[in-house]
Amino acid sequence: MKNSLLKNLTKIKARKIENSFLIEGFSLIETALKSKRLLLNHLIVTDRIFSRYQGFINGIGNEKIFFVTEEIIKKLSFTKTPQGIIASVTYNSSTLDSIDFKTIPLLLIIDGISDPGNLGSLIRTAEVFGVDALIILPDSCDVFSDKVIRASAGSLFHLPIIFCGYNEIIKYLNTKGFHNIITVPSDGCEIWRFNFNSPLAITLGNESRGISKPMMNSSVYRLTIPIKGNADSLNVAVAGSIILYEIAKQRNLLKCGK
């Protein structure tokens, strides 16, 4: 491998090149390459892994495949026990106007969520329950980090992801007739009493600070998930999953199996 390519991959691992990131492990890479939202730049493999996935690797094209030593894979890997195969990809950015709404519009707005595990879990839930696009607001954690990718179980590769400022998304919601919904610990409408059959944007805020002032002020409805016990609130990923499930249930989107 050329030193210039290794330096480039190191920058990508550190997330210093916009919209480019590394994916590690055969299963995630196989899922990623089925997505029309990702462009494969390079596939980095060791001799050890080539014999196991020879058919898959040969189908990619020699100009994108680079064989490296175990030492180099360790430098690029995110884990203590590298799997021997890493892909460098670029995400094709989306815009608000390019969203393809397939049913009653539904957006999930990430407003400063800082924990990669929470964000990845929400992305997985969003893809399962029919969210049309994911909106990332300022001060949210890196959506293309390895921890988010793994927590999303590959769902990240199948959702349009749009990076917005507060003014841009608020103007869009108002212009397109969306209802911006936030959750509050108490005194909101109980979720099963709310009619979700209209264009909606669900805003989920930071784990400790909650919803930002701009999104709080622009909210149309406030919902509460009734809870029992000593905890005063739910984890943001759990709360978001409950709401998205309720929306899918009301919209008759649920089915067993594929």
C-alpha cells in the first residue's frame, strides 16, 4: 500500500474528510455495498481474510482492492481484534428537498444527542419503523463514527441523512406543513391518545440538556410517555423507539417477518 493512501485512510478514520468514513467487518461491509447512498473508495484486506471471502472480494474490482499486512489493519481498525477487512466509503449527501416520502411524511430530528450508542439505536429503530429521513442538528455526535454504525446494525446505510441548522429545518417544517413534536416528562398528551396520521417531525434532544430552545419554541405538540417506578424519565433511545413504534402501529405499517 502506498504511504499516501495509508495517510488518507488514517485521516478518514479520524473523520477529517467530510462524509467519508471506514466500515469494519464483512457483514457491515456487505450491507453497506447494497446501499445506493454509499460510494466504495477502497477495500482493504489481509491475505488471511481473502481466502474466506474470495468470491465477494473478486466481484468488487481490482482497482479498489488493496492487500495489507496485519500490522496496517491494526492501525486502521477500531477493535482490539481486527477482522481483516475494512472499507473506505463516501456517503452521498441528501438535501431536504430530495427526500422521497413514501407514505405519510415522517422525519426524525436529532437535536444534540451525544451518545453514539443512543444515536445508533435510534437510527436502527427509525429505519425499521418507516422514518423517511434523519435530520442531524448542530452539536449532535458524529453520525458516521464506528460506534454509531455498529449500534445501527447497518440501518445507517439505508436512511437519507441531512445535516441542517435550526433556521433551515424550522423553515422547512413550517413551509411543508409538518407538526414538530417533542416529548416532555409530564403534562403532555399521552402518546396513545395522539393521532399520528399527519406529516410529523419527531425531535429528540440531548441526554442531559434535553431539547434545544429553537426546537422547543417551534414545537407544535408535546407528548408524554406515562411511566411507573422511581425513574423520572426514559433513556432517549427508548423513548424515541416507543414513539416510533406507536406511529407505525397507528399507520398500519407493522408486519411480522419480511
